Amino acid sequence: MEKGKKNIMYIFTYLLSWLSGIIVFVTKGQNDKRMKFHSLQAIFLGVIAVVLDLILFFIPFLGSILAFLIFVYGMYIAVKAYYGEDIKVPVIADYAAKYSDYTP
């Protein structure tokens, strides 16, 4: 696979958070440990955003703002991964590394 096409997958991985993370995990993550790491990290980050949004649903805008900030952070990680730099999300990255056999 060309380097440019492979790198763009990191952007897609974080774009739709847990949904695109699952798609990349199933398709590309089985053959590429780094891709698997980032797809797992995107899944975990997306699940946390959804849970926070649900928990903070009754406080106007707070859950949505936090979910949006997590999305922006995910896109920052995606851009860094696109350029070859791995960003480790605290706690989440440890689980992603454990299940992907990739150490950033």
C-alpha cells in the first residue's frame, strides 16, 4: 500500500470516533499493529465521549461540549499519526497497546 493512502487511514480512524475505529480495526488493523493501536484508541476515546455525553445530558451543553472537545483531541491525534508521530492518550493508550501488541 502506498504511504499516502496508508497515512490517510489514520485520519479516517478518528473521524467518526468509535464507528470508524471499528471499521479500521476489522479491515486494516488485523495486518498492521500500529493501525490496530490507533483504531483501538479511537474506539475507546469515542466510547468515553458517548458515555460523558449521556452522563452529563441533564446539564445543558456540558456533555456536548466535552464530547466535541474529545473529538477535536482525536483529530489532533489523527493528524499527528498521519505524519508518523504516535500520541498516547493517558490510560487509554495502555489498553490499546496491550491489545494491539504495539508500543508507541
